[in-house]
Amino acid sequence: MELPEVWARADEYFTAREDADMKGHAEAVVKWARELMARGEPGEPHIVIPAAILHDVGIPMAIELYGGSGSPGQEVEGAVIAREILVELNCEPQQVEAICGIIAVHHHRLRHPTPEFRLLHDADLLVNAQEAGHTCEQVADRCYTAAARRLAREVLRAAGSA
């Protein structure tokens, strides 16, 4: 599987929403996931990066079916769509299962998360926090990884600061 092919397939879903920059969001999640790995957090890039690209492809279908992009609908629909994409791209079955398993619960707090889940979760959390204007105090304690906690302090403003 080549990442440009994953991006091309994901783009079909990103462009379904004119009211949001879904591609920009996915690009930012990929950037932070790569940064977390560069800072020493463990994880398999061949799982993390496709999961980061595809993690929100279920949003348009969730809006259509459930009237909103809330996590249960977007996660369930996203896992189904991601599976179709990955199978069409001839990904290894174990890779498909790992990526879709992460997408299906990426907004949840898991008891025993895989390193790949931790990376996607934290990268998405950082991007969502930046987009929402959250403070580092609101986010750092929700991160799984030490590198994401450090990044939260670096990139998000502190409470009470301008």
C-alpha cells in the first residue's frame, strides 16, 4: 500500500464536507503522529500513518445516517469505509485489522491501548485541542504519551495567558 493511494481514496470523503477542512485536519494528525514517533514514542508507522489519514473518513456518512459527526457513528462508519479502502488497496489482512480497530475507537479512552492507538489518539487530541483553542492544562492529562504531554505544553497556550 502506498500512502499517496490512501490519501487519494480518503480525499473522496474529505471533499464530501464543504464546511470543514477534513484533509487539513488529517494532514495535521499525520504531522503530530510523526512528531511523536520522532520524539521516541513506539509504534509501527505502517499502521499509524494510514490510520491517521483515514481516522475521520466516517464523518460524512455519520452526518447522513445519524444527523451528526459524533464519535460512535463516525467511528463505526469510518472503520467500515477504511476497511473497504484498505482491502481495495491490497493491504495485508493484519494491517487492515489493526488500522480499522484503531479507527473504530479512536475517541475512546482504552484500558490497554496499543502503541499505535496511543499515537493516533494523542495526535488527534492535539489537533482537536488546537482547533478548539484548548489550553495545555485541558489536554495534557488526557494524553497517553509523555511526548504528547510535552507537545501540549509547547503548542497550546497555558490557562490565563493570552
